[in-house]
Amino acid sequence: MINGGFAAEMRRAVASDEAFILELEERALRACHLITGGRFVPRPGMGDGFPGDSLIVSLDGKDVGCLTTTITDTVIHIDQIYVLPAYNDKGLDRSILADLIGQARCSGHTIRAAMPSTPELKALFLANQFAIRAETNCVTTFEWPPSTKDNRFESTDA
């Protein structure tokens, strides 16, 4: 993945990456909870399915982000997409999404993501032609390609 003159690489996560991914998740979710006035409680681990489909994003040999997806016959669901704050302005998140959109175009998949409702994440997904399908104070659900219909699907997430 080439990004603004930087060559970022993605590799499969291994068990030792769990703490890094949990740190990225905590940063993102804690920020969302601060915005909404909620209380954040970090989860103790990634669960039995880890590392599953988790990828680590590296730049110049340093781990700087992650992407976790669940893929069905018709949908690529983005479970996590996080980049360290120091790398937010480097466009890595945009490059990750662009690569995923390229995969979805080739395979005919739809992409869905339920992300923390932050201005930064909304801007990221909307700039990449995702549509907002559902929104609460804490979570915004996005879909690509955007439907021509004005309908919202209901999440089955608890």
C-alpha cells in the first residue's frame, strides 16, 4: 500500500499483537465515550477468535495501525480500523479503506462498518463514498457502495 510517499505494509496479526490492538481500540473508544459523556471499560482481551482476520499496518518497520474484518458471501464487515494518533495526518486510514474498496469492487462485496461516532471517522468514511445507514450518539454504521435508495438497515449487533 503506497500512501503519500510512504510505503505501508499490512501483515497478519499474531498473538503477540493483541496488546497493541487493544491499546488502539481503547484510544478510539475512550475518545468516543468522552464525547458522549459515557464511561469506558476496556475489554480484557480479543477473545478466542484472535488473531482471526486481523491485520497490522506497519510503516517504516513500526506498527502503526490495524484492520480487522469479517467476510461473508456478500459483505466485508470492518470490525476495527485504527491508526495511532501520530499517523492520523499521513492518510493511512484512507489508504486502508481504498485498498478494501478495491477488493470489494473486484469481488462484488458490500462493505459495512459500525464505528465510534466521531467527526474524524465520519469524515473518513464519507470522503471514501460510504453512506451513513444508522447513527446513535456512540456508533455510526456506514455502507459502501452507497445505495441509491434512501433506506437504513437495522443492525443485528447487540
